[in-house]
Amino acid sequence: MWEQRGRLPVGSPVGAWSAAQFGLVTRAQASAAGMTSDAIEWKVASGRWTVAARGVYLTTPGRSGWEVRAGAAFLRVHSTHGLADAALVGSSAAFVLGLLPTSPAVVRVGIPHARRVEAPHGVSLHRMVRFDEVLDDLAYPWRTTVSVTVLDCAAEGDADAALALVARAVQRGLTTAERLDAELRARGRHRHGRLLRQVLGEVGDGAHSAAELRYVRDVETAHGLPRGRRQAAGNRGAVHDTEYEGFATIVEVDGRLGHERWADRVRDGRRDRGAAGRGAFTTRVFWPDVAVTPCRTAVEVGSVLRARGWLGSPRPCRRTGCVVPRR
């Protein structure tokens, strides 16, 4: 049996259910609250309620939107026993969390692998082996945890979108790099697993070092940029990731994934101003720049260096589709 979560006590007023479920109630919930079948039918016949799905009623006619549609789908799939046997998953859970800007066209609902349920119209059902393990205990309507939701959605897009989604979730404080890394290890396989493991598995200084390594290997060396000086000393003890001394240019590689501390941002600003005071231009690159679009980054850094005196040009690397033009 699955643990009961989010269930209001039997006998609670229908209004409490409605408030928790986007204005929706099920026939079973209304009956548990003391309403007879005749009373329910009268609500519908009088127009005070409308039928949102089979056995699901909208108690505030005229209310519409994705939340109502998703709530009706969830309640239609959810059993009448109050058990946690249905949950919003994937893009549906992500939209509820505010991680996606637009509502998904199809409502996604997950169910335990052993359940057999007919999918309502416009609903995509996902049978899940780890269903009970990945539910958010505190959210209702039930949905997958933030970490599970983020990684599910990250597997559907390209690497750039995956990194952006992961960073957004961490920066907003919805989850942590450690939790995401643990979930990635728990599932074993992921479309962007290799990249995400490198990003998530080395937080703080480790992530920063990994990003710097990618910059040197995949941006600078692979595209024939001038060789920069690493960990170059600046003013007042500041250290710069890469400095191109002959061209008064500094490239800082920011491998931080989470929200930076205020003190870190202040320190970075002081370091950049110190470099500017001696005539050096500072530019910053981030994880997507070195891990997803290193060729484009090489073109951009090359343009900065050429504007400051470099007479060379970036060369194409061995990547398929490298955007650096051939000479």
C-alpha cells in the first residue's frame, strides 16, 4: 500500500477540498463530506457545479486555465481511496513549480507501475517503478520532487537547455546541486548524464576547476587561440583564471551553478575593477559557454582578442558543425 499524503480528514467540508484542488472536487470527496448523490446531481443540474471530468466537478463554474485542466486530470486518475497513487510529473510538475514559462499542451500524470488506469483524453500517463520514492511529501496535488522533476525535463531537451534548467532550479533555491547529483546517481542513466555529473558532482571550487579545464581544452586550445596565463596574479592579491597579457584581456571562467553569495559577487566586482584600472578588459564565460557551445565561445573570445591587437584568427576544431569559419 502506498502511504497516504495530502488527504484531508473524512468529513471535511467540500470547500476545503475545492480550495486545495483549483476549485475541483471528486464525487468520492463530496460523498465523504456528507453530500448525497441527489445533492451532487442538483449542484450540477442547477449550474452551481460543472463536470470537469468523469467523477470530477468544478465548484466555481467559469474558472478555466491550465491548473483546472491539470487538476481535473490528476483527480480523474487518482483513486477514490485517498492513497498517493497519482502525481503530476515532468513538464506538468515543472510548470507548477514555476520552472517553465508556458504551460505544457499535454497534462502528464504518473502512476505506480503496478496500476492499470485508462488515460483520460489529453492526458499522458507514465507508469513509474520508483513512484513512491520520488513523490514530494509536502505538495498537493501530489507531484514528483523538484530534483526528479528537473532531471526528467532536462532529459527532453538539448544540453544547453538541460544546464539552464538545472541552474534555474538551484539559483531559485528549489533544490541543491547535491540533491540533483544524488538523484542522478539513483537513476543511473540520463541523456545528459555525463555532462550533468561533471557539473553537479564538483560543486564550489571543484566545479569551477572543471569549467576552467573545459575552457582551456575545448575553447582555447582546440581553436588555436593564444595561450593564456593561468591563475594570473592581479592587484591586491586577486587571481585571474586566464590572462592574455599581450592583449590586456582577462577571461574569468565562472563554474558556480548555484546562487552566488553576495560576498562573492562583491569580490568579483572589485577584481574586475582592479583589472580595468590597469587597462585590462575582463569577460566572463559560464558552464553552457564551455560545455555546450565552446566553438561559438571561441569565436567571441577571438573577436575580443583581435579588437585588442591579436593578428590571428580562431581555427575550426574537430567537432561536427564547428561554427568557426575555415580560412
